Amino acid sequence: MPTPAADAQALPKPRLSHLLDVTATLAAHAETHDRTAELPVDGLAVVHEAGLLTLTVGTGYGGPGGTLTDTVRTLTALGQGDPSVALISAMTLFAHAAQAQTHGWPAELYAEVLAESAQRPTLINALRVEPDLGTPARGGLPATTARRTADGWELTGHKIFSTGAAGLRWMQVWARTDEDPVRTGAFLVRTDSPGIEIERTWNHLGLRASRSDDVTFDRVPVAAGAVLGLGGQEGGDLRAWNALGIAAIYLGVAYAARDWLAGYLQERVPTNLGKPLASLPRFQSEVGAIQASLVSAQTLLTATADSGDVTHANLAKTVVTNAAIDAVQRAVALIGNAGLTRRNPLERHLRDVLCGRIHTPQDDVVLGAAGRDLLEGTVR
């Protein structure tokens, strides 16, 4: 068991009761972040100050020990405010949750992480995707290679879609060793190490401020013990956390779209009608359909987070994400040109929510696995 770090006692206390305030603060700057595509430093500071960035630090380390349900609730609120901030935050939350499960980080390194986290946003992310390999969720070995040195390892390679790259303090870099047989693991790299270059390549339709840039490693030194899971599971079983946490972010985007739509319909009074669009049965019915879909998605998301079931978590990610996408698309279709006008946030919500389909696990994998399990009689 870990020895609680004294520095963890100074971690900001999570204020889950203030999530509405955090959402509103993030939403006030989300438009600017989207247009500039700059790292949302101010938004991440808000998350840190609310104690949410270290929500999942384990109780064994003196942290709050936030649960999967707490994390889903938090990421829904952050996604409603600014999904780029939410996605960057999620990666750090997942890293702390994994450490609480596995205690894989060397004690002195994790103590360093906690000490910094008490003072400022200290971001962590797992870098896995590569130009040739694509997503490792579909199989294959990384080209990024760790070679033995007298002091530990030397890391060389290229990672893409590295969320929050410009603001990370620690990178968990998935790599192969130069041994025979080859082993794989996550090498712990502090971002002020020599040999790291971040190239600003992220120019995306949505989540533009997530700064998911390219990172190259040129003989970057890594200490001998700073490796997670060589030849084994490198970060604990966080499949349910990843699936449900990602779904929560995009459900939050759909909530933001729903709320903007409701305000627009209440305020829009065409001269030939003489009353708000919100008074018309057609609009009421369509908004009701959106609400029904989101309530169902939220119910599924919360229940699955409470259970922590991995198989159901993947299905929930697919169902919830598609419900969120459908809700925003319905909102756009309902009001026409105003929904795609850049002065209104709905077009941004549409661009952001569409990114939900890209995240692992993707729909074809989830639905294929669910179908096989049912047809083979392994689930009922």
C-alpha cells in the first residue's frame, strides 16, 4: 500500500457542489478558446482551483478518492462548459484513478506529482497514437522505442493526437523495448526533459482548444524504474472510466446545446407570429424529444457508472454519445440557418459533439463485440 504523501494534504478540496459555477465560468471563455485554438490555460486553472483536477487521487495518497460516478458527473459539467478543458482534465483524472488502482508510479515521482498538483494544474496524459500505427486499440505494436542505457532508458519516437500536449507536465508514453522478446509499457517522461519537441499540428473541426498536437522524442532519458507495466497492463483496468468519462463530456455538450436552444426559442419572436417560437406545439414537441433522449442517456450513464461494468460501459458510451450527437443535430435542424451561424454557439456545439464518435471505443468495435457475445450465448 502507498504511504500518503504529506504534500497531498494540501491538494485543493473538490467542490462538487459548485459544478454549476464551474460550468458557467468555463462557458464564458469557450468561444474564445475555440476561435483561437489556444490551450485553455484559464479554464484549466478554474478546474484546478475547484479541486476537480485531483478529484481521483486515491485516499491512500491523502486524496479525495473520487469515484467513477463522481468523475462522470464532473466531466459532464466540464463538457457543458468547455469540452476542450473537459477532455484535457479527463486525461489527468484517469491517470490518478489508475495510480489509485495499481500504485504503478515510483513513489518519489508520484509524490512529486502531488506536490506540484497542490500548487498548480499538473497535467498528465497517456500518449499512444502514432502516424503509422493509428490507434493501438485496433492492435499492433508502437514504433516508439525504448533502448536500455546505463542509467535506465532512452526513448525515441513520434506520437500524434496528444491531447493537451502543450500544457502537459508528465507524459505516459507507450513504447516498445529494443529487447528480444519485445516488451511494451508506458514510460514516464517529464516534459522538461531534453529531446522533446511539440509540433503544433492540431487543426480540427471540433475541440479546437484541446491542442492534441504531435510530440516527437529524440533519445529522451527515462529513469530505470519510471515505466508502467512492461509486458503487462500498464495502467490498471480503466476501460469503464475511459468509456463513460468520454461519453459524459459529449453529453455535457448536448446539454449546452439544449439550453441555448431553449433560450433562443423563448426569445425569438417573428413579426408574423407575434409570440415566441417556444409557444408553438411543433417546437415544444421537438424540444421534448431532445429532452427525452438526453434524460434517457443520463440515466444510462449514471447507472452504468454506479455499476462500473466494463461491457455495459462500452455500450453506454456508444448509446450516450450518439444520443448527444442526435440531440444537437435536431437542434440545428429545428432552427435552420441560425443553428449554423457562427455568431451563435450551436454551430460550435455541433462541431464539438461530432468528435465523440472518434474516441475509443468506437461504435463498430463496441457493437460488433456486443453482437458476437449475444449470438455466442455469452451474455443474456
